[in-house]
Amino acid sequence: MTTSSLSIPRAGFALGGSLAVLYTGCVFLMMTAPRDAVVRFANSVLHGLDIESIMRWEMPVWEACIGVIEIFIIGWFLGALFASLYNFGSK
């Protein structure tokens, strides 16, 4: 039985890029949707956990951009870790 290995940089980029798109979507949703709708949506995604008191509504654009970069980096490392562990386990 042959197993293929995952490309570590590609897996990192795939997860980092996916999380960056998700984060950007979240920023766009918070900027465009009514506050109560965003709170209802977030609470339903988090299984009813009420996060309204900790949500931050006034965020400068530069902070949102930094957030996208940070989440991409975190995602890249998680994707690379996943691929590394997969490759190690498949040997």
C-alpha cells in the first residue's frame, strides 16, 4: 500500500487562506448587517453562548487588516503542522 504525502507549504497556505477569507467575511458581515442580526448569528454559531458583551463594534480598517494577516499566519502554521503530522503518521 502506497501513501502519498501532503505538501506542507500548500497545506499551510490552504488553511491560512481559508481562515483569512472566513475572517474577511466576518468583518464584512459586522460592517453591513444590523447589530442584532450579527449577535443572533454569532450566538447560534457558538451554540447559544451569548457573546454580545464581548463583541467589539468599532474597529479601524487597519486593525481588521492586521487581523486578516494574523489569522492567515496562524492558519498557515496549523495547516503545516497538520501536513507534517500526517506525513509522519503515514510513514
